Amino acid sequence: MKKFPVDITESGIRALLNTPDSYARRFTETSLRALLGHSQIKGTLTNQQNEFPPVPWDMEKLRAKVQGEISKHVFGWYGESESAAGDSTRKNIEAFSRYRVTPRYLRSDKSFAYAQTVFLSSKELGVTRLNSPTPVFVAPYGAASLYGKKSDEISCAQGATDANVVHTLGHLTKYSLEKIRRAVQDNSYYFNPRLRSPGGAPPFSMFQIYLTDDDDINRSIIERVKRTNLSVLILTIDAGAGHGGIQMMDDYADFTYASKIAGNLFADPMFNYKCFLRNRCVGSRTPTVLAYASRRLRIPVAKLAGSFDLKKAFTYARDIQFKGMAKQNSDKNPKSKMYPWSVAYLSRLAHTRETISPAYSKIIHRRGIPMVVKGVMSVEDATAAQQSGADGVYVSNHGGRFVFNAASPIDVLRTIHQKVKKTDPRFGVWLDSGIRSATDILIAYSQGAEFVGIGRPVIYSCVDNGRGGVRQVLQSILYTLRDQARLCGLTSLNELHEKRGPSIVHRES
């Protein structure tokens, strides 16, 4: 079959493929790959880091590709299932189709600024201002190293940073948060302004925490988050103790029996101390991780390391993890037995500058970190989180994985936004669930979102092509976002939040 004619000089092709704008490079390379062929494209590049794996731009094509290449037992963990129990995931996606966009072509300013200032606020910590290079972030998800093919937590984090996108470190991961953080900071893209189009400071990172049943271990993990210089603690409140659903059960897709979800607990000094007290074993052989237990127990580190037992340690880790994951609450009574799992208590741990765990040397942090409550789907929960001292809410139904026939986050976003902003205009309102395109992001901002998380597109791209796949799918979405915004007369998504800003998105009745 004859290819579409390409009447452009080789020097012109080379210039397009090596433009400083990585999002434009992504678009050009995709077009020329089909027109010229991969081998010709590869020979034209001057920087091998600019080479792109062939990741589809259409998320449905990417999803179908991944589903066809891995077992149903793996895909069932994160797939978009539809069953008699409900179709929340699919409805999240379909909800965006009820919103219609009105273009505005004749605005004279055709520029577009990706950069987003993210505000968070609480009485205790005050206003936190974070500068993000882009208006999106990678939503937290765990067990990535079990997702098949090329998926891996470090690959995902590095790929997000390659695309100049804020990444969220998950709690249930193979690697410790410290190891993932180091891998991101060692990333060559992280410090190279030319490769980090559209420029500016490298993206910050965040951490999602699932609470355990042990307050001492929870405090230790939060202390580690601070010492690793992460910018935001995300408290997920919408996970039940089972972490599953009917479709997952039918596909035998429960990853929670695999030790690769416990990397953060195995690397925790307090966990290893408690594990030895209860089970006479530890989950790590690393001397620095075992030092606290060694001091408290007066047992040499080498002897503790000799008690390492992966299966026994993981059995303990799984037990305390899933007993704690459903305990989050809005109790404000310090004498209540549930108070250590309350938003009020946890926000104070996040906000304080004091060391909060005896497993670490006493220091005074430069500043506490803000805490955002993820999984908020009602005005009541949003108000409770705000009144309990959180710095922001994160509207999400966990990608539709838990509550059957759940409301779609995009449909409840505006009501939640209006309620919390009356109390504090700087209180943060974020969103994920159902984001599959650049237009979805634009719609989310129009309804009050101030930071938008991307989940399954990143998951699928990481499975398909690892680090390069994550970079590609985020660059594709961001390139299209700029195009869509310009066609709607926007120079920044912030214009959608201005009182006299353009009203370009309308919900169909």
C-alpha cells in the first residue's frame, strides 16, 4: 500500500524531531513513524532519549492492547470490569460525555501555559503553595510490579518525571518510598531543562498512605515521608478491608497475597521491631532498617538479620495492613479508641515539625507537610475533612473499583467545590476517576478541580512499554490538552476558575 506523500527535507524532519518541546516531539514522531517508518525515524534522531515506543494515543485502543497481552487474572486487578454488581468504572468515563465544550476560535492570544500553582490550606499549617509544571499528576496506585509485562513502580515514577508530571508514590509497592524517590532524583531528565519541556523546576512527588492497625507504624511511615522530602501526604479513605470486588474474585485477581505489596512495611524500622516482638522474625536484612529494633531489643543487628523470614513477616504485614485500611474516621475526641485513625489526628502528625516516631533521631523539620484526603464523594465527608484539619480533598471513587453503582466524581465535584470554598478559598480540591483524554481534564477544571489525577491510562502504558510508555501517554495527553485549550480560547486552565472567566463547558440535561 502506498504511503501518504511526505514532501519535507531531511533537515526539516530532523528539526521537528529534536524540538525542545517534548510534547510536540511526541506528536511529530507519531505522525512520521507511520509515514516514513521506524528505521528512518530512528536514523534521523540526534538524541536517543527522544525515541518513542509506539504507544496508542487512543486510550480504548491501549486498554484493548494490554487486555489482549496479559492474563485475565492480572488484568482483573485493575481492569474496567462490568458485572451484575455494577459498572462504576465505565460510568466514570461515560459521565464526561454529558459535558459539552463550546470552542472559542477568535481569541488573539494563542499561547498556553501548562504550569499550575496548587494551593492547599488548613488553620494549623496555613497556606501551602506548590508549583507544578503541568496541571495533572499521576494518581496513586499500588502493586505495579505485579501488573504484568513491563510494569514497575520505579519505571512509572521515572516516566512521569520524564514527562514533567507530578508523581504519587503508592503505599502498597514492591520498593520502599525512599528507593523510588532516589530513582526519580537520579533520573537524568529530572535535572535537564531541555528535556523537561515546557521547562521550569522539576515536578515534586507525593505519597499515598493506607493506614495500618498500628499507630506506631503509621507514625513511622509519616515521619519517613517527611524525611524523604515529599511534598504532600495523601490519606486514602475509600478502601475497604478486602480491597476487592466481585469481578476480581471471579478472575482470581487478588494481589494482596503477594509480598511485593509490602515493600514500605518491610523497610520500616518500627514494623521490624513490632514484627520481631510478635513473630520472632524481621522482614528486612538491611542494617539501617534494623538499627532501631537492635537498640530496643538489645540484640545485635546481625542476629536480627538472621531471623529474616519473608513469609512470616508478610503474614504479619498483611494482617495489620488490612485491619487498618478501613478505620479512617472524622472523630475529634482524643480519648476515643478510634482517634488514632482520624483525619484530625493524622493531619496533626503531618503538620507538626517535631519528630513523631522514636525510631528516628530527634530533629525539627523545616515545615510540616499538608495532607489531602482522597476518596471524598459527598459534601458531608468534604466538610468533615476540612473541619478536621485537612488541607484539601481529593474527589475520587477509587476508579470505580469498590462501591457498585457509585456516583461519578465529575458529577459531585462542583457541589463539593462550592461548599469547601465558602469556608476557605485556598482549601484544595482535586479529582481523579474516569480521566481518559485531554478534554476530560479541561472539563474537570471547569467544574472546580484544581489538580487532576490520571490513573488507568498510566497503568496501561506502563504495562505496555514501561518507563517510555508512561512518558509517551502523558506527553500525548498534554500535547492534546494544549491544542484543545487553544481552540477554546484558553491561555491557561486557571481561566476556568476566574469569576469572569470563559464559560465554555455545559452539562447536558
